[in-house]
Amino acid sequence: MKDLDKALADITAIRSQLARGTEFRGYGPVTVAATGLLALLAAALQATLLPDAAASTFSYLMLWTGMAALAVLSPAPR
């Protein structure tokens, strides 16, 4: 029974160590700033090119989907 308790304690310690190593620490300031700039650019394009977004739903969706794809596909800062 002593070996089982030791093994379970070791497993708990390993799981705790793994959880600490994979903890999400948030986005960096460069990522937040770049995302904000892309959103401002998309909003400016929408205001200029699509003054009535409800009338051109497909264009509206394509604009924001394209900006989202650009944000996801852009290289991450190192």
C-alpha cells in the first residue's frame, strides 16, 4: 500500500508540474495592438466601402472574415 501511495503522490506532482507549464499567461502587447489596428482598418474600410452593411451582407462578412484570417495567419512576434 505504501508503494501505491508513493506512486499516486508522484502522479499528482507530475500533473501539477505539467499544468504549471501549460498555463495561459495572456496575449502580449504587440499582439493586442496589432489586432486593434486590424479592427480599426476593417472598420474604416467598412465605413468607406460599405456604408449600408445590411444591404450587402456578403461583402460585410467577407471584409470581417478576411480581417480575421489576416490576424490568424500573420506571423507571431518573437
